[in-house]
Amino acid sequence: MKNFLGILGIQVIFLVGCMHKPAATVGLVELKVQFFDGKTLPALNPVFTNRIKMWFKDSLSIQEHVTVHSNTEHGKTTEWLVSTAYTYIDPRSHLFYLYKTFSDTASLIKRSKGGDSTFVDDAWNFYAPEDEQYLDSPQVLADTLINEISHKRIKYNTIDRLSDRKYTDIAYFRCDKKGALIFFNKNMSKKIGCPMFRIDYLPFDKNENPYTESLDFLRDSLTAEEIKVFNAWEKNAKADRHN
């Protein structure tokens, strides 16, 4: 589960969780991936940060695709992200619809069927099995505060089935977010009883960069324009299913 999105791809498996209590059914989530230049994560400045937006409306989702651009002048390199496409995922049919722009009049580029692949045209596949294997049983760590919010924590070792790389993973869970639609690792979240919202990856190989991935809920609402996009793309998907 260690492939970074786009050029550096990270496999991140998002899953739709069971409702525990009333929660927002629409909104905008941002996946933040940060690579660090060091052996441990605390108090380090990231050397690279990737941000990818994901809109949700009930069980439907739209995922942003980004490309990393860079420019070096006078020995200083600047990097920035550019949105390049958007994928609408229809959970009823497991179909992935790739659009060039985020618009209710956008033209469809491609339609793909979701299978066991981690990515479908660079979009996260909700239904793919995890590509990591647990090497030991989880160890419970002390709770910690992040932005004044309490997080449960566990630690475990994994091996990526695709790359054979080994990691120590530290997973963070928010019990105040029970009922959230989007979170990491459905099976582990179910065992803990709270959804997982952050994972720190500490590689066994000390020559590799540690990194962390986290989910930030930006808002529990959609704009009128975003609702128009969902309605239009849902209509397109329904028409496609009946063809």
C-alpha cells in the first residue's frame, strides 16, 4: 500500500463506513501526504506535501487528479500541484468515469470498470484488497492530542506485497468521528471501533523517507456548483447503466 499518487503515488484505500450516528452525508475531504527528511516524524519539516481533494454526496464521490510541477531558479526548487482531471465513482456499478474538468457540462474522457487493481486510471479503487501484509499483532499506544482532538493510536509492522518494502505503521483513530463516510482501513477501524484518519509510515530501510497521510474534513457542505456537477454526472452514469 506504498505507491505514491501520480509520479510518486501512494496507495490509499478509502472506504465507505457504516453509520454509527448521524453524520454529514455531503462534504469535501482533503488527503494530505507529507514526506519527511529524517528518521522520525515528530518536529520535522516536510520536504514534499501532496494534497488531493475528494467530494462526497451520500455514497457517490468525485476524486481530483493532480500533477506535480516544479521549477528551479538560482538553486531553489519550487513545486506546485495542478488539477488535471476528475473521476466520478458510481458504487452501484463499480464504474469509474474520468472527466477533464470539474463542470456539469464536462465531456467524458473514459469509463473504466473497477476490479482488484489499487488504481483505476489513477483514481483510488474503494473495492480493491489491501496490498500490505501484517507482520505482527497491533500494539496499543497511549492516546495523543492533535489540534486539541484526542486520537487513539496503534502500531504494527507491515510488508507491501507489491514492492516487498517493510514499514512500521502508526495509525490514528478519532472516536469523535464515528459515522464518518470516508476513512482509512475499514477492517482495522472496525476492530478499534473508531475510524482511522491518519497513518505514519516509518520504513525499515533508513535510506527511505518516512511519510504520513491524513484526512482533513474541510467542510460538511457542497456549493451549488458542486451539487450541479454531482447531479449531472449521476444522470450520465444512470443513462450509461441503462445503455
